[in-house]
Amino acid sequence: MPFEPPSQHYPSSEDSTSSIQVPSVAPEVSQVEPTSPWTPFPWLHVLLFLGTLGMTMYVGSFHYASFAADFTSNLPDISFIQGAWYSLTILAILGTHEFGHYFACRYYRLDATLPYFLPAPLPLTGTVGAVIRIREPIRNKPMLFDIGAAGPIAGFVVALPALFIGLSLSRLVVLPDDFVGMSLGEPLLFQFAASVIWGDIPEGYTINLHPMALAAWIGLLITALNLFPIGQLDGGHIAYAALGTWATSLSLVTAGIIIGLAFFSSSWILWAILMITMLIFLGARHPRIPDEHIPLDPTRRWLAIATAVIFVLCFTPAPIEVMEILTTP
């Protein structure tokens, strides 16, 4: 997920589904205040996490009921605890993503908050993600790259085994002729995992996704969204660290692609609006950092390429479509 460092004023100027602001000069420190050995309990973080846990458990119980019904209208009675299949998987992916950012900040001794999980009454997800806030300036490109890339890479590492395990718990069923519902786009990684687990799927059959597999699919989508090389997203930070001023052109081209995708699939309309809004208020140019002349080393450049590969594996041009297959006379 994106992350929000300290709010500062600089020339160009987070969430679920948030931002980085880095001052052009390091702030002056006239006096060092003594730090208290006592740290207050993070009540807000805990309450938001419990709220997100409860909401995703609730949504997950319906996902499990739909899974058990095998595309029929006969939804069985499902215990609330069955929602844990979905809930714990999606929280593991989101949490690992945000803690990737958090621990990268701690490695560089930057002051950062614990993740804020964001519950939402959305029937598909039950959450709009999580975010952290960084309260100190990020000083150079290697540091910016490490903090930006740590989140999506960590989340991907959790989503990958969850996808294979979830697909192995799924089952092949006959798709009813009168089925009306959602069709989920299949990223390249999903297609590969499905072929490994199920091989060639017979005509008229489809995979009834287990809730764990659904959570992994959402995790792949979230990873792809955050790796778009635009603005204040994780991909925008990575692009700026790797490409410097060329990242501005890439950000504008990417915004144009997202707008084009909205004409291809209605599921991109909201994301296109969010991206346009972000560009209007924050600008296409990534905020400059104090020591931006320090380049990335070859290892980080290879990791930047790896994040681009992860984006390609997780991306799908039509994530969610309304599916209506009716019998013909």
C-alpha cells in the first residue's frame, strides 16, 4: 500500500487502496527534546484492526457460503468462524505489505506509525486496505526505494503461497446456464497457478474459488494497483528512485493508460478518477529528496526490474465484470 511520510512544503507538491511527501531540505533541529521511555498503547491501531477483522470475518462468512453453494441459489447456513478463511488471508497480505514499509523505516531509524487498517462495508473485500505514516524525511533514493519496494514485495511473498493453497482448496463445478454474477479477471500468475493445480478445465466447467483463493486474488490486485508507476503510489516511489526525472513522463503515460483502461472495463473508472484527482492535487512530478544525486546500486536496479515483473504477473486488464449467461431457446 502507499505510505505517507511527513507533511512538508516543497516545490511540487495516503489509505487504502495514500502518499509520500519528502521535504527538499532537512529540517533544522535547534534543540533535542528528551524522549520518554514510556510509549502509549496504540489504541487506535488496535481498534481499527479489530474493526477490520470483524468486517472481513463477516464478509468472509458470505464468501464461504457462496463457495459451499457451488453457484446455486441455495446458500447453506455458515458459521461466522468460517469467515476466517478469507479474513485471516487478506489481513496477512495487507499486514505484511504495510509492515514491509514499517520495518524498512525502522531499519533506517525513521519514525513511522504502525499500520492503520481501514474497515469498510464493501461486500467483496470488507476493507479498503491499510496505511502507515512516516513522520521523518526520506533522505536519498536508495532509502526511498527500499521503503517503497518493501511493501509490495512482502505482500506478494504472502499472496503467492496463499494463491496456490487457496486454489488447491477450490473445486471444479459446472457453471449453471442461468448464472448471473461477477467474473474475475485472471492475472498471468493466477492463470499459471490454476493450470498447475487443475490443468485443462473441461468445457462448461469453472473454478469455484475457495475464500482463501479469493483473498489471494484480491491481494494480487492490490499489489498491481500499488505498483502502478504513478504519483505517490509505491510504484511511483520506485520509479522515481530508479529513473529520476524520467519518472514524471512515465507517471503521465501511466495515467493515460489507466484512463484508456476505464473505456475497456468499467472496473477501472473509480481507479482512474482517483489517479486523476491525485495528479491534480499532488502533481505528476515526484517530490524531490535532499540527497537525490545518490543513485541506486546495481542490486536495487535489479530489484526494480523484479517489481516490474511482479506488476505484470499480478495485473489484469478487466479485474471485475458483471457476468450474465442466459439459456437460449
